[in-house]
Amino acid sequence: MRNMGFSDAIEDALAHAMAHDDKIIVLGEDVHMLRSNLFVRFGKERVRATPISEGAFVGLAVGAAMAGLRPVVEVMFADFLGVAMDALLNHAAKTNRFSGGRWNVPLVVRVACGGGYGDGGQHEQSLWGWLAHIPGLTVVVPSTPADAGGLMLSAIQCDDPVIYMEHKLLSNFWFDLMGTGRRETVQFDVPAQGAYGSVPQVWHPVPIGRAIIRRDGEDLSIVSVGVGVHRAMEAAVALEDHRISAGVLDLRTVSPLDRETVCSFISKTGRMLVVDEDYRDFGLSGELAASALEAGIPVRYGRVCTSDTIPYCRDLEDDMLPSTHTIVSTALELMEE
Amino acid sequence: MRNMGFSDAIEDALAHAMAHDDKIIVLGEDVHMLRSNLFVRFGKERVRATPISEGAFVGLAVGAAMAGLRPVVEVMFADFLGVAMDALLNHAAKTNRFSGGRWNVPLVVRVACGGGYGDGGQHEQSLWGWLAHIPGLTVVVPSTPADAGGLMLSAIQCDDPVIYMEHKLLSNFWFDLMGTGRRETVQFDVPAQGAYGSVPQVWHPVPIGRAIIRRDGEDLSIVSVGVGVHRAMEAAVALEDHRISAGVLDLRTVSPLDRETVCSFISKTGRMLVVDEDYRDFGLSGELAASALEAGIPVRYGRVCTSDTIPYCRDLEDDMLPSTHTIVSTALELMEE
Amino acid sequence: MQMDLWELCKQMLRSRIFEEAVIQLWEDGFIFGEMHVGIGEEAIAAGVVAQLRDGDAMALDHRPTPSLLMRGIDPVLLLREFLGCPDGLCCGIGGHMHLFSQEHLAASSGIVGASGPTAVGFALAAQHLRPGTVAVAFFGDGAINQGMLMEALNLAAIWKLPVLFVCKDNEWAITTLSQSVTAGNIVDRVRAFGIRVAEVNGSDVEAVWKAANEAIDRARKGEGPSFLQAHCCRPEGHLLGDPMVQMAHHPISEMKKTTVPLLKSITKREGGSLAERARSMGMVASLIGKTAKDRFWKQDDPLELVRNKLKFDHARLKLMEEEANREIQQVVQAALMTDELGTGGRQ
Amino acid sequence: MQMDLWELCKQMLRSRIFEEAVIQLWEDGFIFGEMHVGIGEEAIAAGVVAQLRDGDAMALDHRPTPSLLMRGIDPVLLLREFLGCPDGLCCGIGGHMHLFSQEHLAASSGIVGASGPTAVGFALAAQHLRPGTVAVAFFGDGAINQGMLMEALNLAAIWKLPVLFVCKDNEWAITTLSQSVTAGNIVDRVRAFGIRVAEVNGSDVEAVWKAANEAIDRARKGEGPSFLQAHCCRPEGHLLGDPMVQMAHHPISEMKKTTVPLLKSITKREGGSLAERARSMGMVASLIGKTAKDRFWKQDDPLELVRNKLKFDHARLKLMEEEANREIQQVVQAALMTDELGTGGRQ
Ligand SMILES: Cc1ncc(C[n+]2csc(CCOP(=O)(O)OP(=O)(O)O)c2C)c(N)n1
Ligand SMILES: Cc1ncc(C[n+]2csc(CCOP(=O)(O)OP(=O)(O)O)c2C)c(N)n1
Ligand SMILES: [Mg+2]
Ligand SMILES: [Mg+2]
């Protein structure tokens, strides 16, 4: 076992994959500096800095993937996917279908997402549930360094387009650049377990579409993804004081959703609390409710999500994003019902 | 009462509004011909044909709305919103929030949506649940000529951005152009009640966010929107033969969702069947499940939605889109449970 | 490479006859959706596609039939796809606007401008994996204002990608005269990206062939992207059933449908002044008039042009036409005569 | 309109001092997110904003502070917003990258290129509702490859909109030399849209003022859009805490952080050849070197330039500087000294 930061784990796994497959290339704004280690090692053809033209360069990555490369295209923040949405909605997601299943798009779209460091509503969106609405897109959201590396490997090996989402509070790289700016005068609630941790000696793919139980519980089942998992773990500890035993499920993949694990996990307690940093309505939290109902599991249900545009002000932001505090209070309400 | 086609009703209400408010302008590709009646009446400044630059002209419409106009900007098909998504996600939806609630964007984005006439997966998407995920966007989907006119009026009067979605099977205008091409050799399953019908003598706004019960039922509550409402009505008639009394709720507005009406409507029967032409996962059908669970209504639940990219072939397309047939069979399953 | 005018003519004939059959099938209700034919664009498709070899790629727009046919895709598979059959080129799932053949590295899209990014992606893969191969993007004049296409021009230029951008300029985007919504002109705009532009009569297959040959040659040698501005005329209009074309062909009966409501709009109370309304009405009328003119061949039927060049060997030409007719007839029969005529059979 | 160099200098001073205070507050941990200051862009902001009147509009990018301050927005409100206070300009919700003032028709956006569409929208509304008023779009050199900006140039040109596009060209987009990813050059590209372009030294407020004055005058008269290409230098780099700037200022300690992993990458087994790696390493090093050079004032501190022009009245200049210092000091105190210092107080 080795220990590593979250984004170092991604880079390590990516470098490992690139070393063994020449077809893997990295594309995106500033990658010559943002990924300077890869740039130095693999050269400017394979680590290619783009202009600020997300619409065309994500579309280009789709074409390149169709024609034999395996691009990892970076769109800095999930928020900027708006500019490149056509390439995802109408091309990446649909080529396999349109071609009668005959032509695949082995593409990884790597984006940083999530908030909690005061960057404002156009720079902290999560959007995983939104992306997952589009049939044909796989969406993964790791919450630990080990999963970050393992899911990057799986994403690269996948023959279909994968949106790989890297939370900025976990990703030491982005966090230093955008969060603290390397100041010591600011502090943010970075989940230590997520930002740094043990990773396997040799990278193995973490299977896509497989959730993992982070903690067992008898009374309440918390389902989450990304940073929310760590908030939920903290809340579970706090709930012990209230003699509530809360389990935590880390989805890891948003789409395809691991409905089977979700259902068995929530059946056990009959209570599902969704913690989702993406917007509340018409997204992941709703889909989890539908999964329960479709399976005929009569759960009590609550959700702690982001209900509106994320404010800049740190206090308002903390109120808007799922926090340990709100998870605990919503859990208590759910237990009372 | 007058009788009118669906798109004629939209145009009539729009013309009525434009006649009374100089600030309303219409923008979009080919509007000089697609809306030639408005063009002749209100002139080329107020009915302005654009280049094929959805990214910029939807963004332009946001800016124009902020600076005092009330634009109705047309993006021909919902599918093409991918190209203009940044303007919706990061600008139209967020300006009110970012400005601390002080600056509104009174904008209508009018798009045609929906399938059932063999136009293929890049031209028949519905996407209302997807758009509704974004806080700050209102999404309306009328299913009758009367609602089409009345909701257009409300959309124009609304001080916030409204996505106005016009189903192509209902909209006589689009249907003639794209569906039949004015041939008599093809037939599609156009819901007669939706495509043509009575409208008020004088247009009144139909309130945004208000669902309407189209049919009462004792055994099963079908919740739908757009063309799905008509399929559900037909299914409800067919279910009578099985001695099942099914009610039908027409949401009319997807966001904000009329949760109150939904809850009272489904409570009555304890069974909710969602009929949603938009993609199934992570969308409207899930949000309705969450609404039920959050309200503590222990419903049995089923959904008939679009599960994947819509195929071109008419048979496969009919299998993919919600049909009366599938609604009936899913309803029967739901009744058995 | 030598130009083979007979072969080019043959490909153009096949495409024309095939698309005429498609029109008939469409009118008979066997084809769905918005059917965009490329009648009038055959010389562009033929002159460009003739340059392509194994490993070359094509990104196509909503009017992909001629290029795909000429690239060697089985016309039965193509037609079966248009008919929505499970054994069509894309299993009946893509349809005529969303045609894909991995074998030919050919992909179409109904999103205006999308062929730009796709083609530069193809070209990037060519640069990495198949040096010496190239990619072509086909699109219309309307696409030039789509941001992603302009971005793609920039990407092609900065990375010297082996790509040829082909603008099939019929001057119209649906009912809009492209000139009226395009600042400056296309050629200057593209040149400002440092991309070589050739402007040709797109009805003249010889001219297209020569320009494409030079451009693709350069691309193969690593000398970067080019842009071909090819002017053409498309009498079938935008899509089958195009109301503008109907008006051009049946001016009296069709005009009435349009003008009666328009006249009503003129007399409605609120709105522009009467003078303004008359002016707007005039604009609509003149656009319809211009369409009417533009929707008939002038001297620019590419097929007439090439026939003229080859009429010195009348007999061979006749034979070729008969062969093409026979081929397509057989194609149509083969496509229609299978048991599983899923969609068409339903009508 | 007459140019008032003293007033321009004063605005530039206020902006500089204000942003220097912002840097201090940021370093002290009172400001969050990615803070982009406009130090080095003051002459561009001053020369353009001086032209604006009631009813004129501005669309801004991620570096909006100087323009907003000069447009007359209360600096206390601005700073309270940066501090995340409920009584800030946008109630603490927008933050320094998303600043809005309806009263001033001023809106910023963190999406690169978005000021283009917004400004043409403002200009369209001006054409309809407030003839004679104009809109300005501010953006950086990196934005020129964003499709929506190019589309917006086209819209402005075809509709002759009263808009001035201002490109603040510091040659860099984060760590990318814009030239290396921009085909042709910006000026030619914009001219191809038929838009008038003026290229000026953006550190020289007189030059900016004159060019902006002429352009906006034309826009007011209905003579359509213009584009101002204004060259500048921004020593603070991209955002506060910019690692490239750190390296420029503390080359030895900072370089180590970067080069140690880089050297490791050089020695990893698989990958490019050693020669290639050395070449890539050289590219990174030379980019850092160029940054280092570009991140120090050459002769181009706009404030130095304007001071030089006014030093004939040394006393007045000194008085003005003192006043500006005093004003901003008071602003900072006022902004910090309220009870409800929501965010800052938490630290
Ligand atoms: C992004 C997008 N916007 C709008 C459309 C609708 N549309 C289809 S074809 C077309 C006109 C295209 O004109 P042009 O590029 O000149 O091609 P032509 O049809 O003349 O071959 C439009 C507006 C679309 N398919 N995609
Ligand atoms: C659409 C989009 N892509 C990427 C970014 C990230 N980003 C923020 S500023 C910037 C560089 C902009 O460079 P330039 O336009 O020259 O402005 P400058 O920062 O030099 O003032 C980038 C890439 C963004 N905000 N929006
Ligand atoms: Mg055209
Ligand atoms: Mg710059």
C-alpha cells in the first residue's frame, strides 16, 4: 500500500495507463502546466494544450475517439460543460446507438466539480445527476484516492463515454490552486479521508456501476456520492450520540446506478436519506426515490441536497450545500416520523 | 369560445401580447418565414431572423431581457439547446440569484420538442426534466390549444426565464413541415384533442406551476405532461374494460412542480403511474417519486418513459416512446401488485 | 492521381438516380422524418470523395446520402436504413440524418456545424495513428456562423491537421439567405484563420476534383488544413415537401395558403404602421420570389454539366446511364422486397 | 467630449489602490474563491468607461473590478460583496466573479467569452429602447477562440449593433500563450467580420480614450460595432496566488516544487524518448521563464505612464494620490467595520 493525495492518485493511474497504451492522449486548456508531469513524460502531442474552445475540442475528442484514439479530455470545471453540451448530448452519448451499436466512443471527459471554498455559483456546480439523465453517458464520482485512481483506469478502459468528476475539495491539485491559493489564512472543511489516503501498490480498475458500503447501520441508510459521503460518515458518527445507527453507501458511479446495492442497503433499515451535492430537483435524489418505489421498498425518505444556485458568501454557501449538521438534523426528523 | 390549432393558438396569444407590449420581440432562425404573420404585422425589428448561432443568440436574448426587452427566442428543437446550454445554465438561470434577487431575466425560450414521427434521436428529444434540474428555470409543456395560448401569455408575463416547450405532434405548424411534409401517404398518432380545440375568446394567462386533473379515477393516478397526457387519457378509457378507474393529471408545468396537486391526486388511489416522454432516469419521473416519498405517501409506483436514445424506425420508436399500449400493460401490473 | 471524368459522372448519376428513387419512396410514405436530399450537390461530393482512400474519414451533415453512396457504402444497406429496417446500415436506429459506418470512418450529424469538430477529431487521430490519411468535413453555408465550426477551423489551423473543410454553398439555410446573416464573407473569414481557401463552381465536378485534389494532397503531406468553398444550386429546397419549393412550383395555389393569413396580419389593429407592414409583406414576397428563382436549375445542374463534357462519346454515356438506372432499380427492389419491411409495410 | 487626463488618472489610482487593498484582504483570508484582479488593465478600463453615460451598458468578464469601480459603483458595496456580506452589492450571493448592478446596466460572468453575447443583447435593447446608448463587452485574449464570442461578433456586424468589443490582451490565458493557440491574429479575424478594429497600447490611457471615444461615437450614431485590441501587462498573473507568479518572484524555492516531480517524470520508464522528454521539459521551463519576464512591469505600468504625463503638476498629482489613498482606506474601514462581517469574521 502507498499513500497518496487524491489528484496524485488520478495522475498516477493515468500515467500508468498512458505508459501502456499509446492511444491515450490528454487534451484540454493549460494541460502542459496543469499536467506538467505527464507533459514532460509523454510529450506535447499526447498532452495537448487547447484554446478556450470547449464546444469544438470536446467534439474533436469524440471524433478522435471514434477514429481510434482514447482521449482524456479535460473541461476544467463541470460548470463549463454548458459550452460543450452539444458534443455530449448529441454526439458522445448517441453515436453508439445511432450506429446500431456498432461504433463506440471510448472517451473520458475529466472535470472538476463541487463547492465548499467560496468560488460562487458558476464555478461550484456538481451536475452529475443532470449528466446522468442523458442515456449513453456513464458518470463516475470517486470519493477516495484509491477509487480516484481505480475509476480513472476503468474510465479509460471503458469503450463508451465516461464523465469523470473530481471534487475540488478532495483534489489537492485544484484545491491548492483555487481554494486556498496556497494561503495559510483560510480554512475549508476538507474531508481528510478523501483528500489523502492509501492506494494499491499496483492500480487495478474499480468496476463502474458498483456502489460500496462505507459503514453499516441498522436504523438509517444514507446514500451519497463524492464529498457527501464524507459528510455522511461524520454525521453517522454524530448520530451515535443519539443512539442512531446510520449506514453510509458510497455510490461511486452515478450512472449506471447500482440499484441492486441501493435497494438491499435501504431495505435493511427502511429509511433512506440521500445526501447529494448536486441540485435537489429532477436529479439523483429523485432517481433514488424512484428506484426504491419501483422495487416496492416502502422507505421513509429524506434528502439533503443543493436546492438552489450556490452563493458566494461562505456562510450562505455552507447552508446551501449538504453539511454534516443538516444531515444530522434531517436524519433525526426521519427517525421521528 | 373559438376553435384553433395548437400552434395557431400560440401565435394568436403571442400576437395579442405583442400588440400590447412593444418590448416583446421574437428572435430565431427563419422567423421571418416560420412566423411570417408576426413578421408582416410587427416588422423585421421585432421579428428578427438570426444566423445559426444558438449559443450567442440565446445569450443575446438573456442580455436583451436584462436590459429591458421581453424576448421570445426560438431554438427550433429542444435537441439544439445543447449548443445554447451555457446561456441557460450559467446566465439565464443565475442572474436573478447572483444579483441578490435584484435583476430579472424576463425571457421566453420557445422550443419544439417530442417525437412520434420518425425524425430520429437527435431531433425528437423532450428534455423537460433535464432542463427542470437547473434552479432558476421555469419549464412549461402545454397539451391543449387553450393551455398553449394561455401558458404562452404567462410565460411572456413572467419576470423570470421560462422554457416554453411545444410538442411537435400537437403543433400543427411543425407537424405539417417536419412530420408529414404535407403528404397524405403517411399517418402518425396525433392526439386530436391536443392538436385542435377550443380556446377562450380572449386570452387569459394560464397560471404557471398549476397542474390540472383531466380525468378523475379511483384506482390509479396517472401523472403526465404533453402528449403523454393524451396517451394516458386513451389508456384510461382502455382500462375501463378491465374495470380499472384511472385518473389523469396533466402537470402543464414541469418546474416548478405542482407538488401539492400531485400529492392529493395520488393519495386518493395510492398508485402513481408516471407517463413521461422525456428520458426515464434522473428526471421528472424520479422527482415525482421523491415528491410522494417526501410527503410520506406510500404509493405503488410505476413509470412509462423513454429509456434510451429514440430510434428512427417507426416500430422501434413506438416501442421506445410511451404508448397507450404500454401504459395499459404497466397499469395492469401496478394493479396486480 | 489522375481524374477519371467517366467515373465521376457515373457516381453522380448513381447518386441522382438513387435520390430520385428516395423522393418517390418518400412521397409514397415509406420514409419518415425530415428527408434532406443532396440533389445539386453531386459534383461536390464526387469531386471530393474521389480523393479518399482507406483510412480517410468523413464527417457529414444532414444531407449525407451522395457522399456515403460514392464512398462505397452498399446502397441497399443505405436504403434499408431509410426505410427503417433492422438490417439497414444502422439497424434502423440512426435513420437518414444519423448515418454511421465505422468501416468507412464516416459519420453524419443533424446538428448544424457539428461536422467541423468531428472532422478535426478524425484528423487528429489520423495524425497520431495513420499518417498520410485525411479527414473531410462537409457542411452548408448556414453552418459558418455556428461557433463550434469556427472553433474547429482554429483547431485545425493551430495543429496543422490533415483536414479539408467543404462548404456546399447553395446560398440558403432553410428560408434564410445566408448572406443576410453572415458578416463579411465566408472566404475572408476562413482565410483569417490562416487556412488556404479555394473557391470553385460546385456544379463543375472537374473544378471540384482539382481543388480537392490539391488540398488533400497538401493535407496528406502534413501541410495542414484547407477550405473548399463550392457554390451550388439545390432545386429540391431544404427538405422534401419544402413549402418554399411548393410555392415555386405551384405559385398560385400555394401562394394563397400563405398570403391569406398574411393579408389578415396586415389588417390587424395594433402593430407596425401600414407602410411598414407593406414593406415587410414585400420582403416576404421577394424572398419567396427569390426562392422560386433559386429553386430551378439555371445552367448549373452538375449532371448536365458533366454530361456535356462527355457527350463526345454519346454511346458510352448512354450505356452508363442505363447501367446506373438498372443498378438503382435493383437496389430499390432489393431494399423493398425483403419480408421484414418493418416500417414501410405498416402504411 | 473632452478628455480629462486628471480624471482618468484619478480613476486609475482609485482602482489600483482598491485592488491592492483587495490583495491584502485576500492574503489575510477575508476573500474567497478565485480572485482575479485587473492590475495592469486600469488604462483600458478608464479610457473606455469614461465614455459611458446613463443608459449605457457593460458586460464584463472574470476581472470586473476596475470597470465597475470606475463606472461609479459604491466601492464599499463592492468590497462588502467581496467579503461575502449580506449588504454587499449582490447580497453576498454573486461574489467577485459574478457582480451585477442593474442600475448601471453592468453584468459580469465567469464564463470565458460570455460577455460577447450579453453585450450584443444589451446593444439590441439599446437599439430598441434607448437609441443613442451603447454597450461594451470586456474580455481577454483567451476569449477570442470561444465560439459564442465569434458568433456575437457576427451578430453585432449584421445588425449594426451599437457595441464596442474590448479585448484586454495580456498575451496569456492562465498558463497558455494565446498566440500558440490562436490561428492567424485577432485583429485580422475580427476585421473579416467587417468590424472596425483599433489596436492600441492598452497601458496608455490617452490612446485608449481616443480610440474608444471614436468607436463609441460611431456606435451612438448608428454606425455599428467596433473592436478595440488593447495590449497590456498584468504582473499579478491569472489569479491571486498564481503559481506562475510565485515562481517569477521566488524562483528558487518555488521552482523546486515544480521541478522535482518533473525530473521524476523524466526518469520514469515508459513514455517519450529521453530527447523528447528533455525537449518537453525545456518547453515548460521556457514558458515559466517567459512568464517570469511577463509578470514584471516593463515600461508598461499604465499608472506610471499617466503619472509621467501629469508630472508637470507634481503637487496636484501628489494631492490626488493622497486623496485616492484616503478614500480607499476609508472604504476598507467602512467595509470591515460593520457588525455583520459574515464571512471575514469567521476566520
Ligand atoms: C444547431 C442546429 N440549429 C438548427 C438546426 C435546424 N437546421 C437544420 S438544417 C438548417 C439549415 C442549414 O443550412 P446550411 O448549413 O446552408 O445547409 P443546407 O440545408 O443548405 O444544406 C437548420 C437551421 C439544426 N439542425 N441544428
Ligand atoms: C468557458 C470557460 N472555460 C474555461 C474557463 C477557465 N478560465 C477562466 S479565465 C481563463 C483564461 C482567460 O484568459 P483571457 O481571456 O486572456 O483573460 P485573462 O485571464 O488573461 O484576463 C480560463 C481558461 C472559464 N472560466 N470559462
Ligand atoms: Mg445552404
Ligand atoms: Mg489574457
